[in-house]
Amino acid sequence: MKLARFVPVLVLAGLILMACGGSTGGGTTAKKIALLLPEATTARYDTKDMPYFRDKLKQLCSDCQLLYSNAKQDAPTQQTQAEAAITNGASVIVLDPVDGAAAAAIVTKAKAANIPVISYDRLILNTADLNYYLSFDNAAVGALQGNALLTAMGSKTNPQIVEINGDPADNNAKLFKQGAHSVLDGKVKYGKEYDTPGWKPDNAQKEMQGALVALSNKVDGVLAANDGTAGGAIAAMKAAGLKPLPPITGQDAELAAIQRIVVGDQTMTVYKAIKAEAEAAAQLAYDLAFGVAVPSSMTNGKTVNNGKADVPSVLLTPVAVTKANIQSTVVADGFWTAADICTSQYASACAAAGIS
């Protein structure tokens, strides 16, 4: 799977309209599919999710238009973008919410316009009108992180950790946290624990700075919920002079995180096959737009309760990535190439890790 190349787009009032061009050959009426993503701090959304979704939709429906927007971590902006998609005639909305609770209002407006909504990656809460939820087993993500941290800390008795969770407005962050605690509770001492507004690395850096002061730099491990927060925590620990750095987790398999793992600054990340997720979302959106019966095999009867309803759900499996399996996971899958990872600064470490 090769990383999709960006194509020029036309930006109008924050909404990107990408015509897929050509003809389906089946005489179908052109449809508009809205993809509304939550933020740009995490690199994956603009560089992975959107291109993969766009390219799969183009394969399925060359006449379709993709209405794409990114809310830049602002819930009111996402509300405006959703209203624009509805006004522009979207047949389906694929929505990754900035705020899972606030996004229920978007689903209500879409329902009134007879537009189905797919909750993508993060769950939209407290609405009975949501059509599908497509994501990963997010509690399993936290469990992978917790187990990796315990393994990395070895045989230490009652190790003291700092836990840097994600944005409290993000339901996924809640699930990551639950999964981590299910593994760590009773096995570690929580020196400090934080929820990180906006998933912002600078917020995580400030949290870690505060923890180091409070704990007199005595930290045996750090449970960081994603690679951005891990980067912030690592910056704080380096500034405080910690050598060696304690084990630290991450998530999203960002390039900077993979490189940190190669040189030993970060212990692990969680790889979620975003291509599979985005392509499944595009297929589901296509089926809903054209009235194609969604095969039962897509959900296998799985549902997730969002507080108001059991939502039919597609839940993919996350994978833990360490230095030992970078080659067989993110490189073998084409998520990153060896050339992406092994720039001159990392060449010798890559060779030692068998990355080629």
C-alpha cells in the first residue's frame, strides 16, 4: 500500500470540494460524500485518512464528489462545516467528531435532511440517529500500551509512572484510558495522571514538566496516549536531563515516533491500519449513498452503545509496534518506507534494527 499523493484542491470557505471526475460507466447519478475530520495536530488525518478515503471513493464512484473539511480541533467550526455539507447536498456524512457529545447535534440536523451519518474513528455520543460507527478496538489500544509499558519497565516493584491521557472531549481518549488502567491498576503507582486538552504536544510537555517537578524526576515509565503527547513528554524529560529516558508509549505510528523508537527515545507506538479504516468508511459511505445493502460481514453483528443506542459497528484490530517489528509492520504494510524512516540522522540505527 503506497502513500497516496496529494492532488490540487479548490478551497472555498474552508470546504474542499474534490470532483472525482470521469464516469462510473453505470449511468449512476453523481453523489456528494462529506468527510469531516477533527484536527490537524495529529498528522494522520490530512496525510493518511483523507487521501486513502478519497482514492477508494474514486475507485468506487468516479462521478462522486468528496466534500472534505478539517475542523482544526474546534467543535463550533465542525458544526459549521457539517451545516455547509448538508446545504451542499451531501448524500452521506462521514464524521470524526472534535467533541463526541456536541456532534450529536450534527447527526440530528443530518437526520432531518435524510442524510445518514457514519461516526468515523471517534464515537458520536447520545444520539439514536447514528447509522454506523467505524473505528478500532480502542480499549485494546490502551491495553497494548499498558502491557508494553509493563514489559519495558521489567521487574521493578511498584514502579512509579506518569499517565498522559488524551483530550477529555474525545470518547476514544476515554477508551484508551480505560484499556490502560485495566492492565496497569494494581501493578504501578500513578505518580501523576493528566487528561490533555486538544491532544496538543505542548500541553503534554507542560504536564510532564509539572510531574517531574512534583516527583523530583523519579519516573519509571510514561503512559502517553498518542505520539504527539509522547513527543511533548520526551521533550520535557530531555530538558530536565533524564538519562536514560524511561520507557514511554505512543499511538498512531507517526513518522517522528517511529524514528524516536529507532533511536531508543520512545518505546513503542500503536499502529492502526488507517488505510483499511478509511477504505472501509468509503465503501460504507458509497453503499449508503447508492442504497446498496451493507453486507452483514462488515459488522459481524457488532454494536457499540453511544449512550442512546447500540450502533452497528466495524471495529478493526490495532497492533503494537516496537523497534523489533517496525520492518514487519509499518514498513511491510507500506505505511512508511525505509527511505522515509532512515534519513541520514537515523541510518545507522535503522541498520542496527534491520530496517531496509
